[in-house]
Amino acid sequence: MHVLEVNFLIFMTPFIVDINIVLTDIQFELIDLRCDILLKNCFYTTTDIMQFYSYVSQEHFPRFHGAKIISMFGSTYSCEQLFSINKIK
């Protein structure tokens, strides 16, 4: 599977993506994320993926964050919105 495809799967479905296809340096963070009940509830109750990733702490999950995926899109509005939300925290 292509690395970019795996990154998109992690980004869109972090709680159900197959842990075996994820790079080993991200696996532990993904497991920790899956064990975080507050983040899990946030993911399943919010309709805005940007809002979910604003709650994912880069301090606790330094390798796992949606900013690099979000920044790939042509519109900078979404990316800037996420960085602004993270800056407020």
C-alpha cells in the first residue's frame, strides 16, 4: 500500500485503520489515541474532522496529527483555521 494512502486512512479513520499497515513509529501513538476515550467520543460525535484534530495534542501525539494532511489541500483556509485553533490552546 502506498505511504500516502496509508496516511489518508490514518487521517480519516484513526480508530479503525489496520494497525499493521501503519509505520512502526506511529503505531504506539495510534494505539494510545485509540485508548483515549475523550478523543474517541469527540471523533464519533463531531461532524468536522478539523475540529477533531484541534483536540489532538501534538505534545502527546507528536507524530500523529492531521496538520500535514490538511496542509496538502489547495485551500489554505482549513489549514490556517486548524493552526489558529491549536495556537489558542
